[in-house]
Amino acid sequence: MAKDDVKQAKGGASPPGSESLGLRWLDDVAAHDFDAALTYLSLKFDERMAAAAVGRLRKAEVTRRRANDILRACSLAPLPWDDPGVRRDLFNAVSGKRLSPVLVVSTADGGDIADGYHRVSLAYHLDPFSDVPLRIGAAPT
């Protein structure tokens, strides 16, 4: 892979050939996904720590990782095809909508998908080695 190809793959735009089986991605995270991440993280951390984690996610740049690597790092199995959220994202993708990048919080023991578990699962089912755009932020300490 040429050096220029590597630089492009790390950016927010989808590099040529990376839109696995028709999945298309937004260049950046939808604003409401930060609110969803805060809601989820507030179940794991107190409000101050959850807000700090989301603040780090807001400052992080969009990068790309393989779907299987995201799931492994977060110690998660992909959600099944018949999960309502996976089906909704599949319908949106088939309808030509772009999916929002994923939000991942890195922790001492791996990571956690703060928002986008359904989207990562869909990408994994279509192609486990497909690139998924995401922002990675450190968990509060």
C-alpha cells in the first residue's frame, strides 16, 4: 500500500474500495450520537466522568479500524442479524443512507463501544475485515 493510501485511510473520508458491500459512512459523527454515548456511559460512570469521556470523544479525530478488531478490543460478539438495531442500520444502508462513525472509549482492559454497536455488528456481518470509521477517546480515570 502506498504511503498516500495510508494517509487517506486514516482520514474521515472513505478511501476507494473501503465501502464494503455498499456500506457508506458519513465523514463525521452525527451530533445526536454524542448524546447517545453520554446516556450509555452514564450507566458505567458517574455523570462527571461520562461527560469527560464524551468530551474526549468530541476532540478525537475520525480514524478507521477493522470491524473485527473493534469487537475484539471491546470483548464483544457481533449482534445477530435479527437484532432490531442491526436490521434498522441494514435498511438504512440499503436505502442509500450513510451511517455515522462509531464512538469507542478505550479503557485499561480494552475498550467499549459508547455508540455504534449495531453499526459495527452490521459491518462485521457483511465483511469482518471492513474498515469502520470511528473516534477513539480515553475513558475517565
